[in-house]
Amino acid sequence: MARWRPRTRPAFNFCISLAHIDAVESTILPILNRGEHVVLDRYWWSTWVYGIVGGASPRSLRAMIDLELLHWGKVRPDLLFLVRRKTPLREQYTQRWQQLSASTADWPCGNDGNTLCVIPNERPIQHTLDAITKEVSRRCRDLLLEPCTQ
């Protein structure tokens, strides 16, 4: 039997949203319900950015994101990082990188109480990691949680 692959941009984006929903329901929420912390490398913003750059309809993307958020329930991130660079890491990706970077300027992040922390990523990776670790530690102190460990 042949493996099914999405043939259109909306179908591709919907598959990504379904994978997100599956991860939320099967892994992330159970961990949070045990009182543990979760660190993710993506949130629904990536669905928006990659979808817009790929030519998906903003209306269709919004519906997919709303579906994802429905499965998150009342859970929202305490801290979000947007890691930015002025130039791509590899020259062959310059055009795609410029499109992705530009699309974050008008994304519909919403005012859902998220804390956004923009992290510059122009120096060696250790500097970027240190900036993220510092912000997480500060946030943990602000939330009066147990100290974060590296």
C-alpha cells in the first residue's frame, strides 16, 4: 500500500496541526498534569509562519491554530522565545530565511497573556543558550518555583 502524502499546502499544514494535537494530548498535557515542566521547540506560531511562507490561506491557518488551541485547553506557555538572526546560517537558504523572518513581523500572536522574550542569535550558540537559560532562571524566580537547574 502506498504511503499517503499531502498534495496541497492546506493539507500539509493540517497534518502538522494534527501532529501538534497528538503531541499535546498524548505527551504534553499528561506531563503537565503530573506537575512537571515542559520545554518545547515549537508552538502554534511555527504553523503560522511556515504556512504563510508556503502560501497557505491566513483564514485556513487561523482555523487550524484555533483547533490546536482548543486541545491545549486553558494551558498556555509561561514563556515564549523568539530566536532571531540578522542573516541566515547558510547562504543557500537566504531567500527562504528572509521570507520566514519577514513573516514573523505580522503574525497573529494575540494577547493571550504569553510572555515573549526575543533572543538575538548573532554570536556563538553558547551565548544564545546562556541568554535563554538566564531568562528561564529569572522567570522561575519570578514565579516562585523551585530553582531551575541547568
